[in-house]
Amino acid sequence: MSSPTPRRLLHFVTRRLGLRHYLENPGDGRRQPQIPAQLLLWGLLVGQILRQFSFHALEALVRSQAKRNKAFESSGWIGLAIDGTGAGWRTRQGCALCRPKRNAQEQILGHQHYFVMASVVGTGLSLPLDVEPYGPGDSEYAAGQRLLRRVIGGVGKRFAQYLVVDGEFSTAPFLHTAGDLGLRVVARLKDNLRELFTAAQKRFSSSPPTIVFQQGQDRVEIWDAEDFDPWNTLRWETVRVFRYRQHKPDGKVVEASWFTDFPSSRVGPRALFLMAKSRWEIENQGFNEAKTRHGLEHICHHHANSMLITWLLACLALTIERLYRLRYLHRGTHRCRSGAELVLALWVNLFRPCSADTS
């Protein structure tokens, strides 16, 4: 296979992913643009993929559809994860998205921006889909509901089968929203649901595990029961709770409790364990990757729309890079390239001379 180049990457994005119309007509609200919008957009995306996310870095550089393409064809379950994070720390409030950060004494230490992200998980290919900022007086689970509705409206109700979330989203309105959108939920069970958490701890502590199996080098014990009563505002008929205890080779034990509306007749405890673990993909391959290598916390211009566009472009760049690297370049017997290998190959080929287009 030919070595990856920015031009071949553009061919992949416009032809294989079907983004030609978006790249050619991205929309431009500037009154007196000096650089055409389509060139600016592609430059920003390539800069993100090359991990040059600031405008100064891009200037220095100049000077010197996933499911249709069967990206998830080997996956038994396709999941979505939603979680929140912070970015763009400031000492003073600078825009409507700035939210105060307080200490234990309620003193304002500074201001930060918060948003929720949605990502495809559980398929071996984590793809960030969309972000939703917290508005003034907003909350994580309220922003998460808006984001979830928009994502499902875009990809369709049959795209994913489950939604995995942390305990902060364990509210009846959010769970009902997911159900109305055709998604089963796998949610972390913490002491914010005190009655359910206590009942599960009491039952599981006096009974042997439902199943014990080997997951790689780890030994996993799972307790599973689906006859717990829902709390008053939850319209589920029953709640299924499972707890896993994961024994690492070095003696470390990882334990967590979760609840779901998946019936045992449809999903077994092993599959539930993998769904629960897929929640970490949005942390490790979403937030951590975007912040450490793609400058998700970097603010090019402190304006609400500017930051939102920057976050969305970072998500789009990560999705393009992973589809290109892990699916398109992996066709046939070619091995998967690492992210660092792809970046190096693109840098090497960035400065190769190309023939002039005389058409």
C-alpha cells in the first residue's frame, strides 16, 4: 500500500467518508474573509491530525461515515458513551461559557469551561461524535440529554444498542430520555442512589458470585441480579444490578457496581462486564487523547462559538484519523499503524514535491 500523504488523506475524507460537500461548503460567517473557508477548514483538520492545534503552529507549518463503510462490522454490540470534562482554565470570567471554580470555602479560584462529549465505544474503534457545552446555570446531565437527542437524531435509533454512563447521569429524566431514544442503559451505581446501592451491597456480600471467568490475564467475579425495585421516579419495572471484582496479576483488585435495564435473557454477565468497561474509552481515548495530543484545552480565541468550533473540529479530526489509520490503511494484510507512525508518515510526505495540476 502507498504511504499515507495529506493528499491521500483528503481523498479518503472526500470519497470514502462522503465529506466532500461539507469541506467545499462549510459555511462562513466572516464578513471580510481573507482565506477561503474550505482551505481554512482543511488546514485546521490537518493541523489537528498532525497534532499542531494552535494557530501559531499552523502558521509555522505552512511556512517550513463510519457505519456505512462497515467500520464496526466485527462488533457484536455498538455502544455510546457520554461524559463531561473541563477545559480552558481562566482566572477571570471571559464569556458566557465560563463557570466559576470554587474551593471548600466557596471562594472563586478561577473559571473553567465544561462540556459533555458523546463517543462510539465497545467496538474496538472509539470515535468522538459530538460535544455540548454547559450553559449558564446548566448541569452535566441536562447538557447530556440535549447531546444524546442530537446524536441519535443524526445517526438514527438503530445505530447503537446501549449507552454507558457514570453515576452522575443516574437520574430518572436522563434514563427516560435514553429509553425514549431506543437505547438500553448501563450506568455506574454509586452511593448517590443510596437505597439501591445499599440493597445490592447487602445481597451480594452474602452470596457467591454468579459467574467467574478469565479476561486476559485477569480473573473476574460477577454478581448479577435483575429483581431490584426501581426508585420512585424511575418508570422501569425492575432494575438489574451487577457487581464485578477484577483480580489483576499483581494482586490489585478493581471493584465496581453498575445497573442496567438489559434483561438477562438478552445480555449475559460477561457482555455486561465488557459494556461497563467500555465507559473508560471516552476517558482514555477521548478526553485524555484529545487533551494531551490535540490541544483540547487550548483556547485559540476566548469566545463561546470559537471554543465550540475548536472542540468539534478536534472530535472530527480524531474520528477521521482513526478511521483512516485503523480501517482504511489496515485493509488486506497490512498491520495497524500507531498514531505516532501515521503522524510521522504524514510529516515526511508533507514536503514531497507534487506535479502541478494543469487541468
